[in-house]
Amino acid sequence: MRELHLPHFHKPDWHAMEKRFEQITHAPWFWPTIVLLSMILLLIVLSILAGGGTGQTSPLPIRYPFMP
């Protein structure tokens, strides 16, 4: 008889994940990147809240010469 072999799913190594997270957060590029992305996100949200229309205006009729 053949034995069914299923892959062994193991728990993640939390200590290694913690060390990797500390390594990433202490990199010199990490916090400036977070600040830049948050500023871009803030500008996008503010532009959506401000209306963000098409910006097109309808042309004014010609009033020649200076008619009210």
C-alpha cells in the first residue's frame, strides 16, 4: 500500500519576521517613503473632496462693442 503524503504546513517563524520588520523600519529610506506616500494620499483625498471637476468653463457670448 502507498502512503498518502501531504505537505506539512508549519507556523511562520515569528522571531525571523520580527527581525525582518525591524530591519525594514530602521532602513534610511523607509520613513521618508511612508511620509511621501501619505502626503500623496492626502492630496488625492483633498482633491476628491474639493470637487475635482473637469475645470471646463462655458464660453461667454460675444458682446460687440461693449453691449450690456
